Amino acid sequence: MPIKRPSVLPGFGLTFGFTTFFLSAVVLIPLAALVLMAASMTWHDFVRVVFSARAMGSYRLSFGASFLAASINLVFGFIIAWTLVRYEFPGGS
């Protein structure tokens, strides 16, 4: 009978199972429901819903917020990268 070697990552199976369940519950099930609802519409209804005022407002908010976050990350990321490369500090290589 072979002896099972201890895992490098203890509890990996449990955490992987929890992560898979969480991904399924939060992302995949609502996405599947969205696809099923869209598949049951006619092409005319689908275009009308996608280009409605509420949908356009949500697109504007989503893309605007992501552009703002990317811009802020660009500025602060450049500052941090400049500081790490330019100056000596304790713990740095």
C-alpha cells in the first residue's frame, strides 16, 4: 500500500471545491439565465432591449467607471513604478 505524500497546499481540494461552487452560483447560473432569456426573444425585441435608454445608461456608467479606474491606476502605477526603480529603500533589491 503506497503512502500518500503530504500535499504542498493543505486543504486545496476543499478550497477548490468552494471556489468552483461560488463561481457557479454567482457567475455561471445568472449568465446562463441571461443567455436563455435572450434566446427566447425575437431579433427585434433583442435589439430594442439592448439599445433602450436604461441599457445605454448602464453601458455609459460601466465603461465610464472602468475608464476612470484605469486612468487612476495608470497615474498611481506610474508613480509607484518610478519610485521603486528610482530610489533605494530598505528591503529593496
